[in-house]
Amino acid sequence: MASQEIENLASALARLPGLGPRSARRAVLWLVKHRETALDQVIEALGAVRDKLVECHTCGNVDTRNPCSICADSKRDQKSICVVEDVADLWALDRARLFTGRYHVLGGKLSALDGVRPEDLAIDHLLGRVEQGGVDEVVLAMNATLEGQTTAHYIAERLDQFPVRITQLAHGLPVGGELDYLDEGTLAQALRARRPLS
């Protein structure tokens, strides 16, 4: 049995997504074993993030400066905004380096069951950004869930008053996916979104 301090560290790490109690204990053992080189770096990095972490007032991204590094990047396309449900979605899309515009984080998705209403999300802030002008396209990058698609349709209706092109991420068959292993919803979406080969 480890000391209470080590157990507390393992318990704290076990609350992180993707880490259960066993993985957390392995991480603690690795940190203890490499405390001369790694432990101080981890503590320093956590302290720096804790002290400097802010939410971007423009897009809702989480960064150590405001506006965030994406909004402050002058090389980004100012005319397109990609709307995502949360920061994890923003980071995933930006990591792919395929979208060169700006982002907007809603902070969730509409859900009657969970009591999430339009005013609980950053939808009005998005409309304000579009209303300021200079935006040609809004990409709705909601997850392919019922709530995500409901949110996308609601935002599209609200954006209809502005002279912007509204697009949505394609949904359907994943690359390398086999039809036999896909659920009916994915297959139905793929059939609805089919396009000509030439």
C-alpha cells in the first residue's frame, strides 16, 4: 500500500478521461521512477497552465492568451467560421490542418432531455460575429448525433437572415469502413449524401 499522498495523486489522475485506476497507478509509478527528469516538468507545466489558462472572448477556445492563437493568426481566412460543439472538436479539426479559417465553440449542443436551450449556448455570439460582416461561409461541424444535427438545423435557420453560405460536414462511410460493420444510421446518411462520380 502506498502513502496517502501517492494514493491521492493516483486518485486525481484516475479522474482524467481515458485513465482508470490501474492506468493512473502506472502513470504515478512512472512519474515517481522518473521524478528527477519528468516530475518537475509536469508540475511546472500544470502550474503554468493553471495560472495562464483563459477562454478566448472571440471564439471560445481555451488558450493561455486572449484572443487565442488561432484568432490572433493573421494568416487565417477571416471569411470563414467553423462552428463546433466544444473545444475538443476544435482541437481535432485544427490538428488535421485542413480548415484555414476561424472557429466558434458553442459550448455544447441543444438537448431537450438535458435542458440545454439555445440561450445556454454561444449561438447569439456567433450571430453577432456574422452580423459584423466579413464572413462569407459558416461551416456547421456538429457531431452526427440527433442533438448535433438538431443544433445544426437551428443555427442554419438563425443564420438564414445573413448573406452567408452555410455548409455542413459530410457524414457517411468512413475511409476503410466495410458496409457489413456499419449501423443503419450511417448507411442511411451515406445514401442520402451520395454524389455523382463524374
